[in-house]
Amino acid sequence: MKNRPGFTLIEVVLVIVLTGILSSVIIPVLLQAVLSMHYHQTRTAVVSSCRVSMDRLGMEIRRIRSAADITTMTSGSIAFTDVAGNTITANVQDGDTDDADELRLVYNGAASILSTFVDQFTFTYYDSDGVVIDPSDADAAERLRTVRMTGRFSPVGDNMFDQPYDLTTEVRPPNLVSEEAILP
């Protein structure tokens, strides 16, 4: 009977115990790798979305035709006519979810969503001396030389790994630069 092929009960139990021990070590490492991959994919999507949004807004604001063509200047919105005669409005509106707002660009009446990851977004306006302009001032558009856009973007959801991403961009529309600022 000793020459029968097969495993003894002790060998089978030993293999099961060792497999359990190895699984308890390997599974948390694999789980952490999957969570890390998810975190980086989510973070990359947020960063990419907010950078593209800010670049697009900056590109549109650089195309302001003149100070007289700026129709709205608030901390949450800017509206103007560009050099091609298109009416453009950029603003933040409540999104479909409770967690985040949407950064929108309205181009000749057609709205498009630039980002759905918006926690906060503000426009700040500066004159040629770098002094903040109160948008409610009557001559605010004539004094405008720089628009600063500041946004806080974060993924929607309750994942504890998701951190907000802050981005600030300044735009100096060339058609708003005074001649005395160009000449030495």
C-alpha cells in the first residue's frame, strides 16, 4: 500500500494552508495596484479636462474684438464679441450632479460643456497696472487688460483618493492692450 500514487491528507492540507497564506499576502498588493491605477486614470482625466478647458477659454478671450464688445464681466461669467463677430459667453452653471458644476462656453447661442469637474471657478479682471478691476464699474471694460481664470477641479464621486486640482491662467487679449503700453 505504500507504493500507491497520490497525496496524503497531510500534504493536501499543507498545500491548502500555504495557498491561503500566499493569497492573503498577494491579494492586498494586487488590490492596491488596481486602486492606484484607478486613481491615476481619474486624476489624468481631471487634469486633462481642466487644462483643455482653460486653454480653450484663454484662446477665446484672446479674440475679444474691443473693450466696447465686452457685454458682461462678473466673477463667474464673461461675455463678448470676438474678432469674427461671434458672440461668446463663458460661465459656470450648476451641473447635473450635486457634487460639481459645469464650465460652459456659449458660442453664438450654442452651448458646449468644457468641463464637468468644476468645484470653483472665477474670473478676475486687472488693469494695465495690475490692479483688480471691480466689474460693476462703468469703465471696467475700457480699463481691462488682463483676465485671470482660477479654477478648482475634482472628480465627481466619493473616492477618498481623489484630490482637487487647482489651475490659474492669465490672458492678455491683444486687442485690449493700449498703444502706450506697446510703445516704449
